[in-house]
Amino acid sequence: MRTSLRTWARIATPLAATAVASMLALPPASAATPIEGGTASVTATCTHACVLGTRAATHTGYDRLVFDLTSSTQVTTETNTTGAFTPWSGKQELLQVRGTSYLFITMEDADIHDDARNLIFTSPLVQSFNLPSLKGVQELGAFDNRFEKRVQFGITLGPSTGYQIFQLTQPNRLVVDIYR
């Protein structure tokens, strides 16, 4: 049986379009993260975990705060009911967004700057949210010396009953679920 040129075109065109779309959807081969800055595009290089930004949303039964990262990081937490924290300077301060309780997250071997010390954190340093359990997030400062890199965030909570923190990959992110 002979297949006409028109039949081959009907078969090959969708396959070719799918192949081209698949190749265009592949991530770049570089481990560098592209960052938009002004009119030129800058490529950030992070040998540690860079915190790129935060985003929040509400879901049935919980609010979610996501930290977008370049790689996974080790996390420690602390809670209190006053919103007081002690930044690297040593002088006690209060979170700017007030709430019922507060969750503090420290990310080890992480920073909001790339290796060239360019700020790559794209979210505001203080954000307010009008969500049932999540009221705000504030970047508390980054500790950077030759041997350690750490960044801290304070999360303002409303009347919440608990939280869960976990990391996801592809893309890398730290997720904080705050339950009502």
C-alpha cells in the first residue's frame, strides 16, 4: 500500500510540532538562575542556596507560604507570641506586621544575595497578607562571613493551630503550611 504525501504530512506535522515544543520546554543546561534586572538580564551564580522570593495563597483548611530557592537548605524554626527577635546586630526588635503568634525560620547555608553579592531576592523585604492564618512575612537579615551563610525570616500568624514545613524540588522551594 502506498501512502500519499498528504497523509505523511498529516502524520509528521503534529509529531514535529510536539518535538519542537518539547525541546523548547527543556530547562537550560546551566545551574545559574536568570534574574531580571533593569533592562539587562543578569545571571546569578549561587554556590549556596539562594532565596529568590516568596509567595502565598489560601487553601481549604490552611494557608501556604512558599520560599523559592536555587537548592535545598537546612531549616530551623522557633515560635513565640510577642513577635520579638534578635537580628545579627544583637538589638532586640519586633516584626513589623503584627499578629497572634509568630514563626521564625532560619535557613542554613542560604542567602538572599548571589556569589557576586547582588541582591536576588525579588519579593518585598516586608510583606503583608490578608489571609485567614498567614498575616505577613519579613526578611530579618542575612548573616554572611567566610564560613557560614544564614538568612532568617519572621512569619506573622493569625489564630492558627499548627504548621508544617517541607521542601520540594523541581523547582526547589521551602513550603510552610499554616493550619487553621
